Amino acid sequence: MNALLRAAALPVSPPEPAPAPPERAEAARLARRGQHWPWFLAFLIVAPVAGLLVMVAIAVRDPSFAVEENYYLKELAWDDTARQRAANAALGWRVAVEPLTLPTAADAPVELVATLRDRAGAPISEARLSLEAFANARAGDKVRVELAPAGDGRYRGPLAARRPGLWELRFVALWADAKFTEVLRVELAAAGGEP
């Protein structure tokens, strides 16, 4: 009786399925083999779109990429720009900038000293002098500064600059009814004196 109970307690394995005919097995294998094609086609569509989105994200966040502000309006107002250039030539004024060096303290601004002179070289001390400045390598980070008169045609102001290299300074001088503009490119030296 114990032997009968032991035999009844043994697990019974299900019968093995009958082998599939070779044609059905081949059809199932081919069906499984073709299932990756839709995924491949989806990849061909999604990969370029994902790549473009990554490139757009990089371009939007890149501080070295910049577009000239209001460039279309400036182009439409080209006649005004030509008149301003003629007015600059008629005035004959000049702006000069003392050599610029980054301060050793990381958060200290650069002390910008500019000199405004007329055609004869005489200093112009009563003008309002302002500028827009940016490093050529980071043209998207513009700094606007109103310079204070310091006497003898000199004007001073703090320039929040953190990067050595070539900088573009766009000056605007207003005095009485005259307006003068000038663009200078100057080298901003590192704290050790090297550009």
C-alpha cells in the first residue's frame, strides 16, 4: 500500500506535444524573423528627430552662439546707419580705451577707462558716454555700462567681464545735440598679463 501511495504522489509529466509539421515550423520561424522590421523602420524615423532635438537644445544653450539684436530692423534702417557714419566723420571724435586687465579677485569688475576727444585732440568732458560690450567668444552675453565723467575727457565705469580675450566695445556719446558712435575691438588680458 505504501508503494501505491508513493507512486500516486509522484508528479506526472504531461505528454510531449507531437512534433509540428516542418512547413508550420518554417512559417513560424519566418514570422518571428520578420518581427524586427517594424522596430527598425521606427528607429529610422525616430533617430534623426531625436538627433535634431539634441542639436537644437545644444544650440539654444550655447553662450557662444549669438544673433545680432533687431538685425532685421537695423537692416531696414540702413539709411540711418549711413547718416550716423557721416555724422561721426563730420564730428571727427575719437574714443580710446586704456589697456584692460582682468582683476585678480574673481568677482571684481574690470575698471574701464575711456577717453573722448574731438578732431583737434581736445578732451570732451561733458558728454554722456555709454557702451555695450561683449567678448567675441561669448557674443550672447552682452554688458551695458554707463560711464561716469572723470575729467579731462576721461570716463570710468565697471565692466562685468569674466573672460579674457578679444572684446567688442560699442560706444555711444551724446553731447548737446550731437551723437557719436564708435566700435572698438580691444584685448582683455588675463590677471597675469597674458591674453
